[in-house]
Amino acid sequence: MNLASQPDLALLLFAPWFLILAGLYWVYPRQPRDGARRLFDACALAIGVAAFVWTLHWAHGFADRRHGLMWPQILATSAGYAVFLAVLVIALFVRRAWLRRR
């Protein structure tokens, strides 16, 4: 396998799970559903994916390869998933507070 494509392998493997999480984030709560909310949700998901990809590349380069060839993939995937979830959870709380004020 090409060493340059290894960090992106986790994105391909996690894509179905990220689509499920993104779909649930996008759908709930069902109301209000206006243009501002759609824009906020789209930005939150884009930031989550961008943070995931950045964390993947950072963690893959940061990992100590003395622990085995799989360790960079394991560390990058774990850290990237945690960052993606953190962005969605923060966006969830910000969105909830924002919708309550409206």
C-alpha cells in the first residue's frame, strides 16, 4: 500500500459511520428547519470533517512506529474519531442554546 494514502484509509473506513452520525445530527430536532439552521448544520459538519482529516494526518505523522506498523493507523483513527465527535457535540449544544433563544 502507498504510504501517502494510509492516513486517508481511516476516512474511507469510517465514512459509513460518519454518514449515519451526520444524518442523525442533521435530522434531529426536526423543527425549526430554516435556512439559518441548515447553514449552521452544514458548517458544523464541514468543520467536523476538516478537523477529522487534519487530526488524521497529524496523528499519523506523530505516532511512534516502534510500536508496530498498525499503530499510526490506530492512533490516527482514534484521535480523528474523537475530534469529529467533539465537534458534533459542541455544535449540538451551541445549536440547542441558539434555537432556545430564537
